[in-house]
Amino acid sequence: MLKTRPGHKFAVCVAVLAAFFVFSAISTACAAERKSIRWATSDTGSYGYKVAAQMTSVLENALGGEYTVTVNPYPSTTAAMKATMDGNAEIGYTADVGMTDLYAGTGSFKDYKAGKANMVHTWYAYPMESFMAVYAPNASKYSSWGDFSGKPVFFTPAGYMNWLNFIRIFKALGYEFKHVQISGAAQGDALHAGTIVGAVAYTTAGRSLPSYWRETELRTDIKIINPSADEVKKLTAANLEPVEIDAKKVFSKDVGVKTILGVPLLFAYNVLADMPGEIIFKMLNKFYAEREILAKADPGFGPLARNFIGMQVTGIKANPTVPVHAGLAKFLKEHKAWNDKWTIAGK
């Protein structure tokens, strides 16, 4: 049997350790060279978080591996917006209604002053639709959204954009908004117990329910209460026209109606004006190139795949006085969709 000399063993160990430390040093140096992009979203049970988690590798690839993208969840969309504007994230979850309140200094943004700067138009990703649900055995008590005026309702977690959406819905209808704050996971029990008489549900692109609502509908029998014909007229006059949603494509059980009427809002992932324009331009081009792939992976991206450019234009038109990020402006100009009446952020 061959025997290895002690000195030879020692030399081999030293060589192995040296190689390990050299490799570790190279790996550490490579990691240190990669810049960080923090993506702020709503909580982990939300659709916004799900999308951001799906898109990290796409964005890293779009930027040539020069950046590491991490998703940071916050209690609400509003909290994610403020985290971004206070300098704690580079990309922030938002919606058209949130951008309206931000620049008007109303709602959750009353007396708010960004620690760094306000968000600007960057990337509009998908529509959502807000509507009202009740515990099925109580459904006969309600025939319109007016029946919920002044009554305890869980309008989604406070600070969510669908929460803001129903604030403007009730304002347009002249109803009293009485929100009861509970966790999404508790809404089924709260409906059953009567702690709340209704709960706002929402879909993405008329198809996907958020995970906490999927759990509720599996555990609790619910019915959908649509707005009355008169309420639809008032909402339409206030530029909040409800859209039709096929109930069977959303819920696994009968919810009392074949067609759900939901008031839409448009969600975005926006940044501050100081984000380099080339980063946003590369990001948008990558998402645009892979729009069909995104839609196959998640039906919520269906509208984006069908009209990527139009969705960006619609997002800007919802708040036309809000500045547009230079990267988005460049992207829209290349696609002949830029309007010279809009303002490019930083110019």
C-alpha cells in the first residue's frame, strides 16, 4: 500500500485552502461590484409582491448582471411608495390613484414630504378592478353599494391602492366610508361573525385574485354585490366607469352573479427622477420584448401584452401633470407615442 508523506499532506491542504480563499475573494469582489436595486412592494400576500418577485431575474438580465435586485415588502402600497421616496428603495409599487393623491397632497399623503423626492411615471404594468363581497347567508340584505354606506367594511388593508380606490368611489357616490382594519387572513371569519358586513375584493386584469382572497373564497361562501344602475351612471360621470368581469374566471364557486362590475385602477412600479435613464430604458425594452412570455406565465399581464405602449400612455394620462421619467420618455419617443405636452422629469 502506498503511503503519503506527512509533508505532502500538509502541502496539499495548504494548496486547497489557498484555492478556496482565492475563489472566495473573487466571488466576494464580484458581488461587491454588483450594484443594488431595492424593489419596494406591498406585503407578501399581495399581487404586487408576487409580480416583483417574478420580475427580479428578468430585470437583472436586462441590466447585464450589473445589478442585484431584491424585493422588500411593506405593510401596504402606500408604505412602499413612501419607502421609495424616502430613499429606502429604488423602485416602488403604486397605482394611478396613489400618484394622484401624492401630487395633490391628499389622503394618505396629506402633509407628507418626501425625504428624497417624489416618484415619477415609469412603468405601468397591469389593471386591477375593485368590487364588493359579503357573507353569502347575508346577501339578501344588500342590493347596491349604497347599502354599505356608514357600515363596517374591510376595504382591503389601509394604504392599499384598492382601499384608496374605494375612498374615491364612495366620495363620488356621496357615501360614508367606514373602514375596519383587520388582516386579510381574518376577513372570512370577520364576515362570518358580523364584525364587518362587507369586504372589498379585487382582480388583476379581470382574472387573478390576490392570495389572501383566494384563501377566503375557499373557506367562506361569499356573494358579490354589484353597484346599482344609478350608481354605475354616477361612477361613469366621475370617470370611474365599472368594467365587466366574468365571475367564473375568477372564483371557484358560485358568487351570485355571472358578471362582476369592478371599478378599475392602473398599477405601476415607479422610480425617482434620479434613476439613470438608461436603466429604465433597458428595463422597459426587456419587459416589452418579453411581454408575451410574461402573459403566458401570469394572466394578469394579458392587457400589458396586448397593448404595452397604450398602457404607458394611459398611466400618464391619468395624471398628465406628473413628470415622466427620462427613460420612459425615450422609450415612448422611439415608439412614436410621446406627447410634447408631457413633462420629462428633471428638465
